Amino acid sequence: MKSLPVPKTGTPYIPGGAVLLTDDETGVAETCADRLAEFEIDVVVVKHRRSSEYIAGSFEADLCDPEQVEALLADVRSHFGRIGGIIHLLPFSKVTDISPAARAELEVKSLYLLTKATGEEMNEIVKAEKGFVFGATVLGGQLGFGDHRLDSLARAGDGGISGYLKCLGMEWPDVLVRSIDFSPDTDSKEIVACFERELSDPSGPFETGWRDGQRYTWEPISSGSGDLLSEPTLEIDSDSVIMITGGARGITAAIASAWGRKFQSRLILLGRSPLPHDRENGSTSGITGKAELKKAIMAEITTAGGKATPAEVERRYRKLMTEREMRENIAAIRATGAKVDYYSIDVRNHEQLSAVCDEIYTKYGKIDGLIHGAGIIDDKLVKDKTPESFNRVFSTKVDSSFAFAEILKPESLKFAAFFASIASRYGNQGQSDYAAANEVLCKLATDLDKQWDARVFAVAWGPWSEIGMVADLEKHLTARGISLIDRETGCRMFIDEVLYGKKGDSEVIIAGGAENLITPSTNQSVTVS
């Protein structure tokens, strides 16, 4: 952790409109509202309530329902005028009747919906006046990196707040955006005093933490292969059972092949797509050109009496290419000597995931390692992102990760690696949902590493060359000065991290050079503290 100067209390950053507080129902919102009122700021406290519709004048709504949020904000504007600030206090609430994944969705999605619906006016306000968005987290006051455990595993969901706000801050550069972390035993007056100090320091970093009167942020520590341990910390061999999510495609497939070459382990691959037939059937077999393939697909549809619409042709083309990639990758993995089991499941589905893990434990007696790489992206700015897209991207990683935390048997586990993204550590325009989800994984890994004997860590990957979810953006990223990770280097660095990494290094950045990294010219591993 990096200590920061404590700002002097001065004239705070007065917004050009009313301030909206989400109610924590523990007294923080009330104390905060009273203090803001002393500066003659209009304040409205809004409550989250699960309800079928919004009742005008109540300022109580289902904050995860886009229509109710819009109705709520219209009501706020009719009473208080435009909205110039948001302080998201919901993470302080004592919600215990929902799952950790559901709580994470509530905290993050409500913030997304509120900021999406106020973005236009907030960015208009700051052209002449001021506007801010603060989000509270309760990760211990040191952004989850301190020696202390989280007060509950569900708190890992707070990481989604900081991941989301880092991206929002990039998309709203003129708005004061900040994620502020606290210890769970911090009283409401101290919390509000810290908010006031943060408002007095608009030049501060996106993420700060407050503990025992000290102010913190994180910093990366540059490390090379020489910082790894000289001897392996765990034994991996052909009898090891390694579960890998993300299917037989992209980065996870590349790592599975490298793992197979080195260890010939039993690899349990989990993916959404059904396992394709051993051979491709139909008129497309042997055709490689995109235009020729689509022409053959159109002919197949027409011959069968269907309508070859562009959307249907594209859908079948993508399915065909996915099956080809999976077929080639699984064959390549098996050719290494690895034993491969493939399960087609939705890793977000707790029952499906639990059933597969039970089968593996029964069949092989153990799961030695987890490589959790499942995820999707659908990049759009907050103002353009739909709630459906946000839910899909966020839940794919978050729901499955909390499920693994519950389902895995830590007594037989040797390691668990969660694949995150450099976007979650530094933020990136258009990836608010993806960064939010990955920051939840990072906080979950950090806490599980303190709780379990096995090493648990998250890898904040930079973009890979030619494979992975950003392969199509390679030219764009290279033009920005980001050196991509080549396949061989990425696989080697990951396996080295598993074998020689240190317990306690729970978040590691592996990148080929990017803005904000300490030494961006070479591939490197960076530990975050």
C-alpha cells in the first residue's frame, strides 16, 4: 500500500446541483445528509426496496430496475432540480438475506443505473460548475490489500464499485469520481469527515482508503522472474486434476496446451458451447475463406428451404468457426499427452457447476487446481451500455467465482487462479462492467488466499496477441503503445507463477507494456500491494 497525504479540511467541492445519497440504513446517509446541508446543498436520500413499481414521492425504488430508477430520478428532479452529485452508500448496509453474488449485483448495478441515468446532466453541469460521484467500499480501509480478512466473503463484491468507478472516471474526465474504502468499524461521523476531505482534494487518485486516520492508495511493484521462488511451492504431475473454465478457446486453450505439454495432467474443461463432432459435416468442410464459407452456408440454408438472412448466415458462420476452433484446440491439447474431459455448462449456474464438481470429486477424488478464465466482453461506454449487456458481462465472472468459493474443497486444493484484466486494475473506457466483474474476482482471490491453505491469486492480464477477447483490437492497441503478450510468453509466465509464486501475492499483473505500468517496454509480472 502507498500512504497518501491527508487533505486539509477546506471548502469542499460544491456541486452544481442536488446530491443523491443511496441509503445504507445504518446512519451514514443521515449523518452525511446533515453535513452536506450545512453547506446549503440540496440532498435527497433514496432507499433500495424490492417492489413491483415506483411510488411517486417515496424516494424508494428497486435500484436494480432500470424503469424504477428512471422514475425515481424524474421524481428527484421535480423536487430538487438537476442532480450534481451521487454518494453511493449502499455497501455499508447490513444486507444478509441474499447471496454474495446477488449482493455484488445490487451494489454495482444500482450504481451503474444511477450514473447512466444522470450522466448527461452531470457532464453538462461540469462545463460551468462542478459534479461528483463517490462510491463507498468496506474492504478494510486499505482497498482489500491489508493483512486483515474481509468481515465476510460477500464484501469481495465491493471490488466491483472500484472497478466500475475507475472506468467511469475515464469516461467522465471532468467529473470528480472516486472510490473510497473504509474499515467496517468506522463510525458514521468519521466516514463523513473522510468524504469531506476527499471533496477537498479533487486531484487525488480514483481509489483511496481510510484506516486509523491514515489515507492510502495502491501501487504496483515491478517484479521479474528473479523475484519468484527458486523451488516450486507445489507438486504438479500427470496425476493432477486441473479444472479450467473458458472452454477450449482463446487464452485458456493456449494455457491448457502448454500445461499439457509440461505435466500431462487430467484437464477438466468447462465451456458454454457444446462439444462439436469429431469431424465437420456438410458442404463447408474444407473451405477456409470467409466469403466462400458464408456463400456455402447460404446455399445450405436455401437448399433446406430456409431464408438466408444476413443475421442467420452470420450466426451460423460464428457457430461454425467456434466449433472449428474447439475441435482443433481439443485435438492439440490431447496430443500433448494430457487427459481431457469436456463439460458443456453455464458456469453461472450454481446447480450445474456443483453437479460437475461433485462428479469430478467422485470420479478422481480431488481437484488440485482451478484456472478460472471464463468471461465475455461487450464493450460500450456507460451511456450506451444496456442493462442486459451489463448483467451478462458482470454475472458471467461474478456468479461463477462466488460459486467456486462455495463448492471447491479447499483441503485438497493446491492452487486457484482467477483470470482478471488490466482494465480492472487501471480502468478503461467502455469496459465498466468487465472491470467491475474482474475487480470482484481480485478481492475474492485476496480474501480466499488468506483463508485457505492453497495459494489463491488473480492475474490481471494485459492483452494477448492473436488470441483472446481483444485479438480483434490488436492494431488499435498497438497504435496506443501497448505491447501485446505473445502466446509462448504468456503461457510460460502463468505456469511459472503457479509453480514459483509466493502465497500472499494475491494479485499479479502480467502485461506486455501499457500506459501507467512501471516498465512498459518489456513483458513483466507486477505484484499489486
